[in-house]
Amino acid sequence: MVQEGWPLGMPLVGNLGKGLWEVRSTLPNTIARVLFVMHEGQMVLVHGFIKKTQKTPSQDLEIGLKRAKEVWRG
């Protein structure tokens, strides 16, 4: 849905800033997030994790941003 309907907003997609976005998914008994960036008109998935706290963990954001920079550099 996100890929074909881009751009979308809440509640399916959240903007995390610095060009990083998250797909929000609620699964049975857990919440999952997939971080992505848009690059040359394509959605590039850079990190996925199971969310255990209300706030996105800084470690997961750092991983996403590091990988996003790699995508943008080519």
C-alpha cells in the first residue's frame, strides 16, 4: 500500500526527519517498523525492527540514517 500510494502520511507512514521515513505496522502481539528513504523515485528499505518502547530507539534511528547516507552516496 505504501509503495503504490506514495506519498502517504499517518497512520501508515511517519516522517522521522532528515529524509528518513517509517512504515508503521501492527502485528499480532507486537509492533514492527521498517525505515526507508526515497532515492531516485524509489523506496529503499534501510532497517527493520520490532518496536518495544513508545519512542523509536536512538540505536535504530542511527542505523537507519547511516544506511540512508550510504544509499544517497551511491
